Amino acid sequence: MKTVRLFWWQPPQYPIWHPKKYFNNVRYKNVKLNFGDELSEFIVAKVLSTKPIRAKATEQNKLLGIGSVLHFAQNNDTIWGSGINGKKRELNATGSSLNVLSVRGPLTREFLLYKNCIVPEIYGDPALLLSEIYPAMNNQHPKKDYIIIPHFSEINNPLFKGYEEHLVLPNQTPEKVIEEILQSSLVISSSLHGVIVAESYNIPAILLRVTDNEPLFKYMDYYYGTERFKFKYATSIEEALHMGGISPPVYDSQKMIQVLKDWKANIS
């Protein structure tokens, strides 16, 4: 059986959150962990029932899954649910060499078609599969009315001061963040995968935009790919609480799963 070599991104170092010293600019221990990117290994392992080996960005013949990571693609790589980064709309690989199984959304597909890729109209971030491959615990009686998941670049934003008990920071394992999401009635998130994971489990979620650190492109790509072309987002926590969640995503989970399994069968 051929090994699955998977690439997923690691963010720059940032501080572990401490509830009592969060706003005191104390940097304890730095980690390189962002749950959204770590979900790539987590989900591929469960769908294929095999633990992938981590590939370097410069390697060829690797798999790229969750994240805005297509600018890391090399010739002969395989793409499963990945998207274009709004900050880096580029492709280093020869488009015709890429094996594209699915993409995050139609904006990514349009870009890849322009680069001479063959791209099926199978949309959706693989994190949408979580409710099928990682069944939820009973959350009929959530412990919190809402949680806030900031993008990793925003964890020190003073906007969150006063909301510490509701904060769920992304520098934790996928299992831990999923557990926190399942214990909430509403997820307010500037992290794209905070929104996606919540929506996978049918928990209302609303996108929070408090900075321009992350271009809107990847969020549009995700929402368009799940048939929500007039999505709304909040620009403050108060507005997010007033708005609540938006309409649920529309996607074909079986197609997403099957294309990856078929690919694995062909390389074995």
C-alpha cells in the first residue's frame, strides 16, 4: 500500500493564551499550531483509515487538503478541497500537471481553469465532512450561549477584552476545538474553520470581520462553494450576537469522500 504524503501549513509562532494574563503582553511559550490547518491530517487520516506522512512544501507527488495552500503546489501534486490564498493568487506548478479532485469553491476553480488545470465541479472544504467521520457528542444542552474563535493573527486583538470566558483560541488540537464548538449554541468566528466546523455539526455560525488581516477572498470562496452567494458577516461581537447564524451550507459529502478514496485506490 503506497504511503499518502500530505502537506499542511504551519503558522508563525504565537503565544499560548493564558486567561489571567491575556492582555498583559506576556509571551510564555510559543507554539506552531493552528487547528484549521491541523484538521487536514485529522480528516485525511479518518477518511482513508491511514495516517499520512507529512510532506514538505517543496516535494512533488504530494496531497494538499485543507487550507489556502495552492501556492505551495508542485508539479504532479493532488488537490483535495484546497483553495487559493487571497494574499497569494499564484500557482508555481504547471497547471496541467496537477490532479485536482475537488476544490474549496468556484473562485478557486476559476483560477485553476485559467492556469490550464482540469477541475471538476466538486466544491467544499473537507472540514465539512467532520460530522460524518467524527460523530458529535450529545450537545442538546450546550454549556455556552456562544463562543468566539479568532483567527490566529487576531488573538491579541483588544476587541476581545471582556469576552475571555467565551474565547476559544485556535492554537489547540482539532479535537479540543471541536469539543468547544459542540458545547456552544452559536459560534462567532473570524477563523474560517471555526465557521466550517460549526456548520458541519449544524451549529449556527457567523463570520466575524474585525480586521483586514485576512482578505475576504477565501471566505467568499467557501460560501459560494456551499451555495450562499449573498452571505452576511458581522463587524463586531455585538452585531454577531444580534445576527446569529446564517443559512446552512449545501454540499455533497459523498462526492467529496469518494473522490479521495478513488484516488487512494489508484495509487495503492
